Amino acid sequence: MIDKKTLRARMRATRERFVLEAHPGIAVPPAFLDRLEHGLTVASYVPMGGEADPAPLARAAVEAGCEIVLPHVVDRATPLRFLAWDTEAALIAGPFGLHQPAHTAAERQPDIILTPLVAFDATLNRLGQGAGHYDRAFVAFPHAWRVGVAWGIQQVESLPADPWDVPLHAIATESDWITP
Ligand SMILES: Nc1nc2c(c(=O)[nH]1)N(C=O)[C@@H](CNc1ccc(C(=O)N[C@@H](CCC(=O)O)C(=O)O)cc1)CN2
Ligand SMILES: Nc1ncnc2c1ncn2[C@@H]1O[C@H](COP(=O)(O)OP(=O)(O)OP(=O)(O)O)[C@@H](O)[C@H]1O
């Protein structure tokens, strides 16, 4: 099977090509709306490099009375933290070209994690950036609902699975809501 590094490079390029063309946004399915409740904490992300924009899902969460938080990283080795998103405060440029809340923003425990990804397969395994930030967050927040957000073209036949890979519960694309 193709190794993660080669596949990551190929799928990042596929993703970047896809967003250059006109394309619909991520669809908000009824199964996602059903799960939202006032007071839940929903981790979103600021898309980069051709990633699917989770904004339609985050907007629905805000309308349902959820609090939005964003990931914050300092380097590859340090676990990510989810920090409150003060929409009045500017996001700050971080490592890897990321835009993040200030490191002093309040830390939160997410109930739902909207997860960026590079590739996924039909068993809802995901390939990420390779630093293990989300893999470790899934272990830290085992009760969170793990929702991948991706373009349909990011689906591959199968992914090399490592022992630490934690599968997603569902994936939202521009046209589908994929569950195992
Ligand atoms: N939008 C977004 N935010 C996110 C992530 C993500 O995948 N997407 N993360 C997910 O874990 C965390 C940040 N972790 C990261 C870890 C490594 C690299 C990285 O190695 N980037 C490559 C360039 C990627 C590219 O070419 O597209 C690099 O800097 O060489 C990026 C983010 C938290 N925030
Ligand atoms: N639970 C964990 N605890 C400690 N290290 C972990 C854990 N999960 C993954 N890692 C480390 O993270 C690194 C990256 O893993 P992998 O290549 O599977 O990342 P990935 O699938 O791209 O996912 P991510 O988006 O989370 O970076 C590996 O070196 C692995 O040892």
C-alpha cells in the first residue's frame, strides 16, 4: 500500500486543484443539525491550502446556540489546545501558516470536533497533516463527536492505518454525509 507521506503530497495537490475551480460549499445535513444543542462546544478550524471550509457547519452551530472554539498549536510535538474564539479579537498568525486565537484565550473541552483532513476512506479513517495533533486530541477528548470535513475528491480506496489512528464518526462533504 502507498505510504502516508506520498499519499499526503498527492492529496494536498488534488485538494488545491479542486478549490481553483468553481465548487459548492460543504452541505449541512439534517443528521448534523439534529445533534446540535444550546450550550455545546463545537471545535471548528480556519481552512488553509485547499481544505474544505467548515463555515456552513459552524454557522449552523452558532444559530443553535453552540460556542465555537478553534485549535491552537505551537509546534509539531506539543498537543493542540482548543481555545475560545472571541469574534471581536483578531486571529493571530501561527506556525504552518495557521490563523489561531491568542494563546491566552480560554481553553475549552469540545463536544463536537470538526476535523480538517487530507484524505479519508470508506471506513472513515483519516489522513491528516502528519503531526498527530488531531489523533492526540481524539484520545484527550474520547467523548467528542468526530466529524470530518472534506471535499468528495479526497476519498481514497483505503488508507494505511496505524495503531493510533482513531476513525471519524461521520464526514461532511459538498454533497454527502458519510457514516460507516
Ligand atoms: N486549518 C487547519 N488548522 C489546523 C490543522 C489543520 O490540519 N488544518 N491541524 C491539523 O493537525 C492543526 C495544525 N497542525 C499542523 C501540523 C502540521 C502542518 C504541516 O506540516 N504543514 C505543512 C504544509 C501543508 C501543505 O502543504 O498544505 C508544512 O508546514 O510543511 C500543518 C498543520 C491545528 N490546526
Ligand atoms: N495518541 C498519540 N499519542 C502520541 N503520539 C501520537 C498519538 N497519535 C499519533 N501520534 C504521533 O503522531 C504522528 C503522526 O501520525 P500520523 O502520520 O498518523 O498523522 P495523521 O494521520 O496525518 O494525523 P494528524 O492529522 O492527527 O496529524 C506519529 O508520529 C505518531 O506517533
